[in-house]
Amino acid sequence: MKVGDRVRVKESVVVYHHPEHRGQAFDLKGTEGEISAIVTQWQGRPVSANLPVLVEFSKKFKAHLREGELEII
């Protein structure tokens, strides 16, 4: 996977920070977005992030996910 790839969430992932469902459980399974970053460094230092793939689903909504939760479209 690389920045710019279109992806779909293939597993059930529940988030509580979706702008249209704030504070409520929202399942991302089946939603599509674009990879906007892969987190490997923070302030110039290497990191081992638990959720390294940042996916932008809309202008107002981004989420960090694992590679195993995504499939390339």
C-alpha cells in the first residue's frame, strides 16, 4: 500500500469520532477512502505505530487503521 491508493475497509472497525455520528458507535466496514499517509516517523524519529495507515474518507473525516483491515480497490 502507498499514499494515494483507494482502499475499502474489509473488517468491522467501530469508531466514535465520525463527524456525522459524533459520540455514537459507527462501523466503517465497507466504506471507501484514500490513503493520505503511512506513519513511520514522528518529528524525524522512527516510530512503530499500532495503526500506521491514515485513511481520508471525506474532507472532515480521517482515521488511522491497520493494513490488515483494508483492501486496495
